[in-house]
Amino acid sequence: MIDRLQKAGYVRRRPHPDDRRSVVVEAVPDALARIAALYTGFDVRSRRLMDGFTAEQLAAVHAFLVASHENAVQESDLLTK
């Protein structure tokens, strides 16, 4: 997958500063801007949707999403043991 992303110009590889056996994969800034542009409409609609909720409701949604993510990470960790 990294090879395809690099070939398409989305990421680049550079030597790891502390481990000469590995590389660091980093996003190409111009590519990030191109990707962000694809989500402009989604961003506008999402912000409009969030405007219909109170700060407390958004905090509850945020807390749920954070906890769900933590659960998923824990479950994933259990599967790899």
C-alpha cells in the first residue's frame, strides 16, 4: 500500500533518524491539501449538522466516540496477543 501511495505522490519515505534499518513514511503536504479539497462538501455539511446540537450534546457525542475508540483499541490489542 505504501508503494502505491508513494507512486501516486501522497507519501514519501525518508531514513529513520535513529534506526538505519527502517524508514519514516510521511505525508506530502501538497497531497494533503488535495485530499482535504475532496472533503470540502462533507466538512460544510458536518458543520451545519453540528450547529443543530448544543455544546452539551456535542460533548456527549465526543465522549462516546472517544470511549468507543478506546474499546476498539483494547479489543484489537487482545486479538494480537
